[in-house]
Amino acid sequence: MFVDNIKIYLKAGNGGHGAVSFRREKYVAKGGPDGGDGGNGGNVIFKIDEGSNTLLAFRYKRKFVAQNGGNGSGAKFHGANGEDIVILVPPGTLIKDVETGKIIKDMSDCEPFVCCKGGRGGWGNKHFATPTRQVPMFAKNGTLGEEKEVLLELKMLADVGLIGFPNVGKSSILSRISAAKPKIADYHFTTLSPNLGVVRTGDEKGFVAADIPGLIEGAADGAGLGHAFLRHVERCRLLIHVVDISQVEGRDAIEDIKQINSELEKYSPELAKRPQIIVANKMDMINEDYVDLEAFEKFVDDNEWEMIYVSAITGENLDEMVRRVAERLKLLPPLTIYESDYVPEDEYAKSDEGRVTTIRRENDTFIVEGEWLFNLLGQINFDDYESLSYFQKVLIKGGVIKMLEEHGAKDGDTVSIYDFEFDFIK
């Protein structure tokens, strides 16, 4: 089974909490606070698996959660960092945001990509000791790890795409010019998934060719298998358009070319402009009493396409075809690498402090929300005066008090921050 489009859930690990602890040892005077920091949460990292060409591994596992960081402890012991989770994907996989469909990352190079960052470990109370605050009774909680739903979409990395109607010989040609072993049979839709093959050209580089199955009339609208696999043609720098020139099945080679190009145009006008070489296959079966080769060649010339007759069965002219393809590729731009166009929504709403704060009013209560405030509440000991004083200073520095004033808050109004309520005093 071939899988090339799937949705998964990702969650990076949360940071561990800092510890509230004091050194208490016999014969050690003035030990002071020694709460250790929490460990960082694990990241969610994507890496390329060079040996795969399908997303089948994600069919039954669609939730990936990295390890949380460990909590700090006394004696300044640092919590353990959470382990990263590494997700292997085939080359050419696009990571997209589910809601917007925008590209987060194109996994076409070999560099690992951190998609979700783990939360930072919280500070232990040792960091909050000052000459005037010698017994800090609070520490910082770790921050939450990032989480998101992403769409994995595979667009194969191939220099050349073999396109054409079913049963015209695309798989046979690929099997003759490369080491690929696609299933070959004398019936339509034998090939149910794209096949990749590396074609050697005598130099060290060569090129990668892909047999794109299932293109028929209406493919761009979902008919046959074409709609599912047209995305794999998008990266190809050159198209080998294979037609059955023998026309033994009663098809018209000229009409076949027109229909396939019409489907490419419907799917992507830019794709329809991609350079093509017309490969007239099954030349060993031509009966010139029934095939108008002159009309076919005139049609190709009128469209300024390069054309070559070949036979996948006998191998005739296949070496020449490979040579021509290699020469054309030298003149074409490199494979398409898609740039990221995704920006997290909260990037547009960030204040100068890099924090997102929202305020809304319900009756006489001002409700204040923000991820940083949620994390802050976990750091506060509301039974400790110094901890409350620290909370107040952070609200002032973070602009929350000013925003409340701008929203019309007056002395005595109720302010609610994640179920913690207090009276507003200017």
C-alpha cells in the first residue's frame, strides 16, 4: 500500500519544575536556598529516511509525544532533560500546518528539523535569593512544550517524471533504464504507486526518474489514480511523456497527449509549462498502414517538443533517450525546494515582551489569559508575601496592569487570571 498524505499530532515535552529547598546540615551555618532547576522538555525532530518512499509507517501511529523534563530537587540537583523524539520521513516530505495548509518545512535536504520545541526547565529557588529576600519560598514551573497538528504530504524527489495513459509502457521503460523493478503486466492500472529509479548516465551523478501511475482523462478532478499522484510530478524538472505509438488498443496518440496535458493544466498551469520529451513507445509494433506517423510528427513539431521513437521491449533507442534526457537536465534549474510560508498565529499578536495577553470583560469581571500567565501562576506561592510581591511586579512589567486600565478597569473591579481572582487596585 502507498500512503503519501497523512495527519499526525505532535507534542514536545514540558519543562520540569524548579524546586523549593533549603540546605539544612549539621555544622553548616546559613545554608540558604538550594533548590535545583527543572530539566528541559524533549523536542520533536524530523529526520530524512533515505530508504523510504511512503508514509505508510504513520498509518497506525499518528501521535508523537516527547518526554517531559525532570523536576529539580534539593542540593541544587538539576532535573533530567527529556529525551527528544525523532520522526523519520521519506525525502521530499512536506510538513504543513493543518489549519492553514501552509508549508512549515520541506524535508528535501539532510538537515534535521525541530518542529516542536520542548519547554524550558523552571528555576529553583536558589535563583531568587537576594540580600533582602534571603528565604525565597517560591520557584518557577517549567514552561509547556509546543504542540501542533501537522499534515505530512509526500512529493517525491525525482528529476524526471514519466507520464502518460495507463499501459503505454512507462513502467517497462523505467525497468530498462534503471534498477527499479516495478510490477509489469498487460492490463491497465498495473502500477498502483509511483516507482523511483536511479538512471546511470556514465558520469557520477545520473538522474532520478519516477513512473507516475494512473493518469487518465479527468485525473485532475479525481478520476482514476491520477489525482492522488499528480503531486509527485510537481518537483520534476523534465517530463517524459510516453505514448503508445502502435495504437493497437485503438487509441489516438495525438489525442492522448492533448488529454494528459489538459489534466496537467487543470492541476497546475505552472506544471503544464514544464519541458517535455515525447517518447513514442512500442515502435516495434507499428503498422504504418494504420498509424499516420506524418501527422503525429507534425503535431509534435508544431508544439516545439523534442520526440524520440523507442521500444521498451527490444530496448531500441533507450540509450539515446537517456542521453537526451541527461543533456536537457544540464540546462534546467535544480529540483524545487519549497520555502516555508508558515508563521504561527500568535506571532502577529506578540507584545514587546514577546508575550501574548488577551483581556475580555464578562459582567464586572475582567478575564486575563495568556500562556505566559498560565506558566507564571504555577510559580507563585500565594501564601507567601514575597512570592505575591514578585507576582505583582511581573504583572506591572509585563504590561497587564496597563492593559487592564486601557480596558476600563477601576479600583475594586474583579480580575480573574485562570481562576485566581483579586481586586484591581491602581
